Amino acid sequence: MSSTRVLVAGASIAGPALAHWLHRRGAEVTVVERAPELRPGGQAVDARGIAKEVIRRMGIDDAVRAACTRTLGGHNVDADGNILETYRVEDNEGDGFIAEIEILRGDFSRVLYDHTRDNVEYIFGDHIVDLVQDADGVDVVFASGAERRFDLVIGADGLHSALRAKVFGPHEQFVRHLGRMLAFYTVPNEFGIDGWLLDFVDAGRSAGLRPVPDASKAMAVLSFESSDLDIDYRDIAAQKRLLREQLAGLGWLTADLLAHLDDAPDFYLDQVAQVVMDRWSNGRVALLGDAAFSSSPMSGQGTSLALIGAYVLAGELAAANWDPNVGFAAYEQRMRPCVEANQEIGRLHTRSRDADVDFAGEWFADLVDRALNGVELRDYDRD
């Protein structure tokens, strides 16, 4: 009997992580990525709670830790740079505001790609333009003109998932904006950043600097409120104009950070948003990571959810003998309580910039525990 053929859309973190587990469970995996190559840099992402155990089971723990930013902690500062509050990487056993495992998105993507490329087919510079599914499989047409048939198709192509729009409906139906825009980009480290993140917040706007593995550089992170703002996430020039307009007059080092905007090699700006769906599958097509259940950067858990979801999705499909109806349903059942806890944390952290939220309460500790450890990691190797 031939192997189950699975097409995964997206080669950032969720896609290659899923490819690893699908191959390990016996599937024949193809990953298609719209970009011509792996995208470097990007925001610092974290792994917390049981996501760290998923990394260990993947056999990439050493590689991931070697690529970490090695951030020691963070300081909230005032406009004059005076420290108001300090967070350390040791807080909450490495699962606090600054995570023990913190790595640039592009570096994590590279680790996953290097770990899977010998066993997985990667196609860069192409994407799905059409697909038709029937009872036995999915016929896919690529932008390159290639046509292929797969048993299953998984969308791991992020918040603006093109696959989700094709199969489930328009973005507006599922994307919930949380009233904030977030931008980040690499700048020269002329600010003396040495292992410690700095963050300045004033009247709904913020500017920050964080360390990256290359000590000659740092990452600028900026945000501002935006209740109804909609932008073209591919129009970089318009995004930079918007950022300058919205952060004009913000104190601390903001003007110095904006001065490097036009030279930034990896500028990114987007709405802080969540994806809320009644179901993450439709026939033989399913979604994973931000495409299915973005919890927003304010949760600090997007990467953890992607890693855990990849582990569970591949495991439940294999346990169901690759029956999508059974496997996808089990995946959703196991993941949804954890996803909902993380999305609630994302909403709370967005509100906390402007309102009092009692993060010291026992209710919040319970919510965090569900968010970090709310999925039982079934041992699919033994089952």
C-alpha cells in the first residue's frame, strides 16, 4: 500500500514542524512555499510549557537552543530610560514574560528546514491557485502550472492564509483585529543593547529594543492603537509612512529607531489579530497554526501552539489510519481548549496596555496553566 500523500502550504514554522511528524508517521510530504527561499530574521518567537517537550521529542532541542537570542530579561523604562520594572528569563521556570527558549522566527524556520529537507519535498517560489477535492483525494493546481493529486492538504500559511480563503471563506469571516498594530525590524546596535530587552509605553503607543544573536544589531519593536485601520500587508512603503505618522512625537529612542526605517532589511508591520473558526477542517483540507487559530503576538504563544498542533495533527491522523474525518475531529478536540485559553490571554494582554487587568489573581494562573500545558501529549510512537 502506498504512503499517504500530504501537501502542506507554508514553510515558516508550523509547516516544517508538521512535515517532520507526518514523515515520522509514514506519510509522503510535500511543502510548498510562496517565497523563493526561506525568509531570514523576523520577530523573536518563544516556546513555553509542553511545546518544549515537543521540541525535545523532535530531536532538535540542541539546535534550537544554540540558535536562541540568549535574552537575559527585559526592562520597562520611562522616557528618560529609567528602569520601572524588570523581568528575568528565570522567572516562572523559563516560561515567563521572557521565555527560556526565544529564537528569531527565521532562525527557527532554518532549524526545522535543515532537520526535514532530506525526507520532505520542498517547493519554493510557488503556491496553490486552485484545488478540488473528492471522496478520495484533492486535485491541486499550482501557480507554476503543475497539477498534482494528494490525499490531504494542510494550510500552515499564516494569519493571511490564502488556502483558508479558498476553502473556508474570506479573511473577514475569521480574522478578529484586537485594535493594535505591531511593527518590527532590524537596526544597528548603536543603543548598547546587551542581552536585555527595553520597552517604553506611553498612551497606547510603544517602542522597544531587543537583542538578537548578532550583537552588532538589535530588533526594533513598535506598536500603536488602531481600531478600524486596514492596510495592504504587501505595500511596504505605505506601511512605513503609516508607522512614521502614528509614532510621531513618541519619546524615548523612538525617533532614532524610525531613522533606520528605510534601511531595514526585514521590515514587518501588521494588525494584532486572532483567527477564530468554528472548525479547522473541510473534507480533506485542514488548517494549522496561525491560519487556523492565531492567538496574536500579545499571547506570546503562537509558535508553541503551532508546534503542539503539528504534533497532535500528525499523530491523530496516523492513529485514525489517515481517515481525515476521524483524525481532524480528534485534532480539534484535543487542541481547542488550549487554543481558547491562549486567545483569551492575547485579548487580556492587548487590553492591559490601557486598562487594569489583575494578572496576579489565581484565575489568571489557572488560565496560564491551561494555555501552557492544556494538551495531553499522547505518545503516538507507542499507541
